[in-house]
Amino acid sequence: MKLRVIHALLTLLLPCMPVEHAQAEDSQAAITMLYDARFELHDTGPGHPERASRVNAIVERLKHKASFTPFLCWTAFTPATRQDVERVHSPAYLDLLETEQASVKPGQIRPLSTGDTMLSKASLSVAMLASGAGMAEVDAIMTQQSPVAFALVRPPGHHATRDRGMGFCLINHIAVAARYAQQRYGIQRILIVDIDVHHGNGTQDIFYTDDSVFYFSAHQHPLYPGSGRPSETGAGKGVGFTMNVDIPPGSNEGRVLQAIQQQLAPAMQQFRPELVMVSAGLDAHAGDTLGALAYSDAGYAAIAKAIQSLAAQHAKGRMLWMLEGGYVPANNANAVEAIIGTLVGSP
Ligand SMILES: [Zn+2]
């Protein structure tokens, strides 16, 4: 029996086994993958762009990509708790969210009062499961199961501020994961790279006065939600720990790659992140229905390479990727295939 087949069978039968530290020079490394079919239960209603097929297309592609199989370790996880999400959201917002969620009847879909996010019967529990995926990624990385983890979750999270769900987001999963990494594992400095076509106003809001989490976003401007001007660089002790880059409509990946290399990389020489997290929105892809940028699949591979280089240089290769937006299922699958191919060093 071929080794690859044996490995595939083992990954079905056994929990992921710790692998040797992937050194920065390693050309191939394992990735812990997180997905749960219950993400489909968050129902946004007919015709809504944030639908389950966006994520399912990615999972189907990866599971059928034989050359990836030896490198991908699909891992189970549990939902975040209220205590976990209170690390980033105010109790008042979580009370409101729980109250509004409790009022949703089976089969009903209604908007969250704080802004443009739909609630169905399972929405909050699905969001808590997505936050749990981010925390499980941290565990996988910090316990050396694998230096890289990628969570294919929904609903997305980066528009959720401390006090408000909006932009299809209820809970800010990557922020929950960052605080968990700091409190559970004592990580001092975290870089969050947000490549979604939209500015991650929620993540910026949560860490705006914080010097332990550096938030970088390169996003289309003008576009929803309108925040993220380059002049927004943080406040208080967080001044200098937020970096925003505007990208004009129609741009390909050249501008974001330039920003990573010429603006972010020098800043990281000073900041020296111990863990790199990526808000992996894929709605900057050419042809996306909610954005007007034109990133190619090769562009996503180049972006992954540039982020991987930063992680290798400063963070022992530790990278946590988390899906955000991306509204054309086939494009999402293509982009993630390109990213994973780069991360594992396999075409
Ligand atoms: Zn987006």
C-alpha cells in the first residue's frame, strides 16, 4: 500500500499526531484544518451572499486534492464559551445578542438589531463554534501539533466590534483566538494580517489601544464599512500598532504585496510577532460579487508566501489562518487551494 494511502487512513482513524517542529527552512509542513458541517446551520435566507456553499466548496476541493492529503490534518473542536468571547466583546452586547437569538423561532430569519447580520435559530451557536475553531487552532499551533492551522468557518468575524455585530458577523473569532493565545499560552505579541476586501473595523476596534496586537489591513477603498484610512494608526499605547492600506477598485494583488513588503515587513522588524494570524477574506478575488478588486489565484499564493516569510522570520513559522469573506464559492476554492499549496510547498 502506498504511503500516502496509509497516511490518509491513519488521519481518518487517529487524532492528529504531533509533528516535528517545522523549521523556517522546511519546504513542506503539516496544516491543522478545522471545519464542522454544523456551520451550514446558520441560515441567512434566500439569495443572501453569506451562505454555506462558500465554505463547502473549499472543503470539497481540499478533500479531493490527493496531493494535499498527507499534509492536512482535519481536527475536531468544541464551541467557545461565553467567558471566552467576553475576552473581546462587552457583556452588554453579548446579553443583547443572546436575547435577540432567543427570540428567533424555528424557521424564522430576522436581522440582528445592531446591523446587517441575519439570525436564524442556530446562528449564535454556530458563531460560538467558529470561535471555538480559532481557539483550537491556537491549541494545535502552541502544542506543536502543527505550526500552521486553517479554519474554514462561518459566519465571518472581522466586522464585529466590542459592542456591535455587523457586516454578516456576530462574534469576532480571530480576536477571540488572539486573546486566548495571549491568556492561555502567554504569547506577548501577535500580528493580525487582514486580506479581506473590506476593512476589518471590528478587529481594529478591539485592539485599537493595544500594543500587544498589531493589526494590518489592506482593503478596497472606498467600500463598506468605510473605516480603515491610513491615518488610523491606533490610540493611546496602541499608537503605531494599527496599519491600514487603501487599495483602489480594479487593483490586482500588486498593491497588497507591495504594502506587505515595504510597510508591514519593516514594522515587524520592530514588533517581532510571536504568532501571525490571517483574516483570510477571499472577496478581493477577481469577480467577487461584493468587491471590485482583481486578485488572482497566483496572487493569493504570493500573498501566502509573503506572510509565511514574516512568520518564518519572527514567529517560528506559527500561522493561524481563518476564513472571513469571499462570495463566489468556486473562487474561494481556487484561492484556498493556491494558499494551501504554498503553505505546504506542494503544487
Ligand atoms: Zn469582506
